[in-house]
Amino acid sequence: MADYEKRKMEFIRKEAGLTQAEAVKYFPLNSELTQKKFELHKLHRDKVQRIKDNSNISDEEYRRMLDDDVEIKIREAALDKEYATKFEKVLSPEKLYRAQQAEKNFIQKEVTNFRSEQGNRGSGNSRRR
């Protein structure tokens, strides 16, 4: 995980053109936001798992799960809004936009690479049989 974070930060720094001083201010905030979002989603995943573990799920429980999905999105949007103000104090709007786009691009690239590696492992196993 540490290697992933290091590669992500370097990619964002380079793509967004962040100076060392900007990076030192930006990345702790970004990590803080990411951690808060992770915690939100972890709570939701735990609730969903408890419901899935129960084979008799009522419509009311499904409704609560759907309501919780919406609530998570609202809370995540509130975090984004809160941190937008904080980010604007450390980066120009252009660099903030570029940093956010770079992070999305990096994550997409990592997912694509991971899927590719998983596919290659799967096809390698089938050749051995």
C-alpha cells in the first residue's frame, strides 16, 4: 500500500505540476479526505454485509439499505465541499483541478493494470491444464 501511495503522489505531483511546497500542503489534506471517505464506505459495507448475511431480507431492510446509499453519497458530497475550501487555500483552481483529474487517471490506470494482471494469471493457469 505504501508503494501505491508513493506512486500515486508522484504521478499527481508530476501531472498537476505541483511544486514541492504545494505537494507538502496538498497531500496531507488529500489523504485526510480519502481516509474520511473510506470510513464512510466501510460503515456502509458493514451494514450491507449484515443484511446480506441474513437470508430473509424484508422490503424495509432493502429500503433502509437504499436510503443509506443515498445518505453516504450526501455525506461524501459534503466532505468534498468542505475540503474544496481547504484545497483552495493551498492550490490554485487550475492546479487543484489538474491534481483531481490526475488522481482519477491514476486510479483508472491502476485498475486497468490490475485487471490485466488478473487476466494474464487466469489465462496462464488454463494453459497448464
